[in-house]
Amino acid sequence: MAFVLCLLLLLALLGSPVSQGHSVHKTTVGTLDLGYLPAGNYETNLYVDSGPIEILFRIVRAFLSVVQPNPFPEDLIRKAVQQRFEHTKNDYQKPEFIVLTLKVAHYEIGFILLAGLGLLFVVLIPLVGLCFCMCRCCNNCGGEMHQRQKKNGDCRRRCFATSLFVVSLIMSIGVFCAFVTNQHLTTQVQGMRPLIKSNFKDLRTLLTDTPEQINYLVSQFDAPKNQALLDLDNIGPLLGRRVQAQLGKRVLPALDAVLTMAGAIRETREALENVSASMEILQEGTNKLSANLTNAKENLKNTLNDAACSEAQASSTCNVIKNSLNQLSINANFSRLPPVTSQLAKVNEVLKIDLARLVQKGYAAFNDTPNMVQNQTKNIISDVKSVLDSIGTNITVVIKMLPIQKMITDFVIYLTQTETYIDNYFPLVEQYDFYRWLCCLIACCLLILILVFYYLGLMCGTCGYKKHKTPTNRGCVSNTGGNFLMAGVGFSFLFSWALMIIVVSTFVLGGNVEKLVCEPFKEKSIFQVLDTPYLFNPQWRNYLSGLLFKNPDVNLTFKQVYSDCKENKGIYTSLQLDKFYNISKFLAISQYTQDLTIQFESIKINLSTIVLLDEVGKENLWNFSFSGIDGIDFAEYLAEVNKSITKVDLLSFANDLEARAEQLPKGALENALKGHASNIRMIHHQRVIPLEQEMSTLNQSIRLLQKTATELMVKVSQVIATVESAQLLINNNASFIIIEETKKYMDAIIDYFEQYIQWVIDSLTMDVAACKPLANVIDTAVEIFLCSYITNSVNAFWFGLGGATMFLVPALIFAVKLSKFYRRMDSEDVYDDVETLPMKNMENGNYGYHKDHLYGLHNPVMTSAMEQW
């Protein structure tokens, strides 16, 4: 398990507590922008493009899935490893070991059967070849140079030739696959050096970037520190406004109430002035209106006393008009309403003091809170800045305490030594690969030699074969073809067993590596075996943590470490270094804020100099409440205001008068009455309308005064009480608000450092020393080099070579059978006539054939042929 050793080695080198983090790039309002950690670019590309040969690899994997369809035997491997580490040589005879062996055999039954067949091939083929040779030496097994003539001879010859050709083609494909995969493996081995260099470069990038990342974490302390210093320099606007906002919840409504009361006082004076002026205008206006109405009534009476009214047609109308004259009189009497002169005088006296200006002074004093806070905290701020400097120093020391520099130095030395070792011995690997390539090439060449004999035999035999020639007179080309075929048979017997040994050994090794290493590695099921408690060491529950940290109680697994590194997490998280060096504990913010808390708790701010409203302002409010406006008889005023100016609407009276005039006969009386109607309308426009407008103004002023005067004493008392309560809050209870807001302000300062420390912790645990290169090394060693390069190529090699070797058996059978039709025979069947059936010649017991060169007898067929020639 090469990848396991590689994993353990690499993790052991980085077993020192290194932490790593996730870069937090915050840009929202109220947070710090701490930027991104510097990170290098890793160059290793783990993608493998095998090209068209990948089709062959997939076919081989499919074949192995048929040979070994069982799932990955996790429990079996666990028991096998435990047996290996726990039992002695005498324990192998125990029943449990025998049972385990049987389970292994059951799991490996496919490989065992095929390997057994291969070994049987290795044993039998040389024996069969030996027996075949001895048999042929005894003129048996086709060794006798005689061929009997049969009617289906041509058909058999063609069938044997076609079969041999097809089998040779199949063998050629197998040899081609073996040759290509052999060359492919060599090419991949030669291309390993750039991939190895890339992995080493990534590891060096990791080692180079890690100190830079640590330094970046330390340097970014300036961000929270500068922000905290900026807030401290602006403690007045920040803390002062916080205090002001809290006090303002009660202070501002109190001042607003006083300011509202100041406005009410001014409005009251305006209303009293309006009432006084309206009363004068109304009294004067009603007197003039009364005089106008009296004159109009007298003139109308004189007109109605005219003789024309005595006539029968006008008398009734004149009497009606006379009876309505009493309506032409004043209805409202404003002269009896009491004046408001005294109230106006008192309010004017109150307004001699500018209450609004006093309130503005209170606003100004309250708004000066930030400056008061700034001035009263100057000495403490300098102490707080010193504390911040010490916090920065402590945090820098803690980060610098990470034992990463020594680890990096040691690993750089080891990395350099390893790289030098690989550079020195990689040529040796290439040399051994050359030897392997050469051996595999020789194996392929042996098969190619056999195939060449077969192809030459087929070519020469097919081209040189003459149908009309007898077996004893076959041509040289045909005879050579037969000899080539028998040479191929001979070489098949000589080398096929050795080729099968190569096939079986590479099949068992490569197939098991694929099924027990490569496939489980891709599925990560092999890590579940490696993470089995007490597997490699009965004293260690977790082998990896025991190996790296001598602490097997830490739940550190191969699967978790590999997965974390695959996701490019940091060494700190991947190796769970918090169990050995808890950076969160060392960077706990409470360790660094105690002195800061003490400094902020010593802040004392005195706001008692703030005066919201002095005694003059309060006395002014009390004077207003005693101004007497609440003693005005608003009901009497409203009663008069709500009356009409005259008892009758003058316009209606004038219209009615004009209408009655129309009922009279045409003449002087009618014209006189219409003139009186016009005069009454003029009185309405000149007198009544202005008075009604003035009454409206009086009504508004009276209602305003009534509203202001309602519970005036209570209102003033409440305003003064609110102001005094707010002033009491400032004088006596503001310290509680100051303490509370100071704590919030301090928390805001500390929050900058909390953000920074959390960012440092996140970065150390997620980004610093990201171990992706380590996972790349494991993947390179196992998935790329062992599986993709070596195992795939080896498996494809034995697949092609084994297929070609297996087809040697039918090939040599067909070759032996076919050679009889191509080789020149020493004897042949005897015929009386070419067209007749063969006749047996019983001379010398030759069983129907003879040998011309032994007995000197002439073959009648050949004699006849020669004579014809």
C-alpha cells in the first residue's frame, strides 16, 4: 500500500500545530475590511488523458469485474491485517487462521481459478510439447512424411488455413495491445518527472506562502487598532452623542414643553390684543349701525304716512310694512362685556422676559454634551491607547508562538533531501523501466516471431501450393511454408510456458492492485479499513494520531485528513491541531480586554453644569399662570358673539320691502319704498358685514384664550415639573446612563478586536497552510502513478499478452494440421489410374503405399506425369 505510506510520511512531516483560516473579506457597514490572505497558485494537474488506449483499459477493468465481482472486503482485510500483526508462526495452524484463509480464497476464487489454469498451462504445455516431439520422432502424431489422399482434402486445407489465419489475427491484436501498453508505460514513466517536479513546486509554494500568511495576519492588527484609535479620538461625538441621545428622551420633551408654553404666552398676548381691539371696533360699529337703522326707520315711517297709503289698494301693504319696522334695531350689545385690559397688562409684563431665549440656552447647554465628554476624558484616552498597544503586542506574540517556522525549516530540509534523492535515483528507475520494457518487448517479439512463422507459412504454403502436384512432388515454396508452420509450432512449445508465467504473475499482481487498491481508493472505502481502531497497533485506537502525535485518543482518521486536504482546507483543521494547540484559547478576547475594561470603567463624566431652565424662567411661567386669563367670562363673550348684529337680516328685509313695493300701484310710493330698500342694503354692506367679520375675529380669539386658560395652572405646573425632573436626571442619575453608554462604547471598541481575532482564528483554521498539495501528492502517487500509469498498463499488457498466448494452443493445432498439406511428403497413396481409387500395395507391409527412394519402384502416377512432361 504505497499510498498509505506516502500519506503517513507527508502528514508526519506536517504534524506540528499549524493553523489555517478562511479569509473573511467584510465590507458591510460597521465591520472591518481585513482583506484576503495571500495564496499561491498550485500548478499540479491531476487530469490523466490516456487517449484511445483508455478503451482497452476499460475493457480490462470490465474483465476484472467479471473475474472479481465481489465488493471490497473491508472486514476480511481487517482480519487479515490483525492476523498478520498479532499472530506468530505457530498460530497459522489454528482454526481461525484456516477459516480466514478459506475466506480469502473464496474472495480470490476468480483469480485463483484463472491463475490455476495458467499454471496448468505452464506445466502441461512443455509436457505436451515433449510428448509431441517424441511421438513425431516415432513417425506418429503427424511425424510420418506421408499424406493420404481424401476427397475433402482441399476443404480441410482451406478450413485449417482460414482458422490459423483468424487465430493469428487475434493473436496479432493481443500482441499489438501488449506492445502498445508496454510502450505506454515507458512513456508515462518518462513523463513522471515533470509531474513530480510540479508536486515539489507546489509543496515549496505551500511552505513559502505559510510564513507570508502568518505575517499578513499579524500585520492586519493595524486595521482594528487604527479604527479603535479613530473612535477614541472622536469619543466626544461618539460617546457624548450616545449619552445625549439617552438623556434626550426626557430632556428634549421638557424643553420642548417650555418652548411650547413660551409660544402659548405670545399667542395669548396676541389673542388679548385682538379681543381688546375687536371690542372697541364692535362697540363703535354697533353705535353707528344703530344710528343708521334709526334714521332709516324714521324715513320709512314718513313715507308710509303719505296719503297714498290711505288708498284701498295700498293700505294693507303699508300696514304690513309699518308693523315690521320694529325689527330694524341692534340685537348684540358689546358694551356690557367686561374688558381684558388687566389680563393683557399682566401678560405683557410676563413677556418682558424672553422665555424662548432661556429655553434656547438650555438647548445649547444640552447640545454641548459631546464637547463636555471629549474634554473630561482626555487623560483616560491616552491610557486606553497604551492598553491597545499592549493588546497588539500580546496578540502578535501568540501568533508568532505558533511552532510553524521550525516545522517549515525541517520540512524544507527534508523536501530538499527528498527531491535530491528522487533526482539521483530517478535515472535508476528509468533504467529499470528500460529493463522491464526490454523484457516485455522480448516477450512480445517471441510471439511476433511465432506469428511471423505462421504468416510466412500461410503465405508460402498458399502461394506455393499446386493442386495437381502430388504430396511427394510439392514445390519448394509450399514445402518451405509447411516448415515455417512447424517452426512456429516448435517455438510455441518452447516459449508459451514462459509467456504464461509472465501473464499469470502480472495478472495476479495487477488485478489485485486494481481491485484492492485502485478501486477502493477512488471510492474512499480503503480509508475505512485504515481507520479501523487497533488495526496496526493493538495499543492505539487511532493509528494516525498515535503515529503523528503519540496520542492515539484523538479521533484523527485517514479519510477525514485526505478529504480535508482534497478540499484545500488548512493543516490546522485537517490534523485537528486544536487538540494540541488550541489557538482559540490563546486568542480568547477576554484575556486582552481586562485592562481595557478597567480603563473605561474609570471614566467619570459630570454633566451637572447643564441647566435646562433657570429660576427666572420658572418664575416667568408661574407669573403667566397668574395673569388672570382664566378669570375671563368666556361664556358671556361667546353668547354675544354668537348673536346676530341686527334683529332681522337687513338683506332679507330689503328684499321683502322691495317685493311689497312691487305690489303697489305704479307711482311715487312705489319708488320711495324701493329707495328705502336700497338704503337698507347699503347699510348692510357698509356696517353689518364689517361687524360680522370683526365678530368672527373676536370669536376666534376668545376660543383661543379659553383653550389656553383651561387648567392653565395645572399645565404650567406640569411643564415646570417635567423640566425639574429632567434636570434632576442630569444632576443625579446621568451617571447610570453614562456608565451604560460607556460600556456600549467600549464594546464597540472591543468588537473591532473581536472581529480581528475571529478573522485570525478562521484564517488559521481554514486558509493558512492549505494542504491541497499534500492531497495532490497522494493522488499523484496512488491514483496517477500506481493506478493510471502502472496498474492500467500492466493489466492491459497481461490482457493482450495472455490472450495471444492462450491462442497459441489452437494456432499450433491448426499449424500442425495445415503443414501436412504444404510440406513435401516422402510417400503417398498408390493409384492404378489417376481417375481410380487407390489400390493397396501390400509389398513389404507398407499398407497400401510405398517409398520410391527405398525400393526403386516407379510411381505409376508420377511416371505417367513425367512422360507427359
